[in-house]
Amino acid sequence: MRMSLAKSVFLCCLITSCHNQKMENIGSSTAEKADVTIDGLPYDASANTTNDIPFQDSVDVLQNTWLRSESDTQLEELESLAVKSDGEASDYLCTTLKIMFKEKPAPLIIYLDKNRNSALYGVLTDGLGVSLVVYNKEERITEKQQLKVNAIKSSNGKLSKKQIDFIDRLFEDVSPEKFD
């Protein structure tokens, strides 16, 4: 599917503006700090700044560990980061969750189905929505359906009927229009 020059420019501008966006420090009280450990060390997402490369490194470590182990522990730590993150950090989490969903949808869906109020649900729907923004209306419908079909197929029968219904609901909440 071909992307018009205007869409390419729009996507580049969107990525550039997200990259340059400044983040606010979200609270400084102990009660507001994220309770996350990365490689055994405490990490506070609320103290993150745009130039704080360790945040992305920490998310990458959690992602890579989860892709190997499929442990809920890494998802719980990503959850803690998601609750306290905004701006560039939030955008990075959206991209990370989208990658995790595409590579191993079954364990992520199982986790989200068990944790219905998870902040990762919104992070994932936003990540999938942003990935569809480059397509026109008709292409979005096709691409969205293809993402859903691929997720179900690559789950290799590991999902129950209830969890497949959960995927349907998840994709109903994927809205690339909110990023137009």
C-alpha cells in the first residue's frame, strides 16, 4: 500500500514533534513515585526527563526479558512505568507494547484479560492506533483487521474464546483517528 508524500511528511512531523516534546516532572512525593526495579535497582519514572536515556534502556530490558520469559513480572513493572509516564516516555511505551503484541500476542492478551484495568491496555491501543495513522480510512480498516487476524493466528490456539473476544474488544478501542 502506497503512502502519499503528504502522509509521509505528516508522519515525520509527528515523530519529530513527539521526539522533541518536553516532559513535566510528575510529582515528587514518595507516594507518587513508581515502585519499579530494573535489574534489582529502583527506578522512578516520575523523575524521568526527555534526555533521560536510561528510561528507554530500562523499558528495553523489560521488553527483552519478557519476550524471553513471558513473565507477568516485567508486565507489572511496565505497568508501573506506564502509570507515571507521559510525553516521550509514554510514546516509547506505546511503541514497545505494540512490538510485544506483534511478537507474542497470546501472553500479553492473557495478562490484559486478567488485569482489565491495566494502564497497559490504553498504551497498547494507542500504540496500535498510531501505527495505523499513515493509512487512509479504507486502508486502516484492512490493516486493523489484518493485525487482529495475525494476533489470533500467531497465538497458536493458546487463547480461549473469552480471550479472543477480548482481542475483538481491544481492536474496537484502537482509534487512529484520535491521532489525525
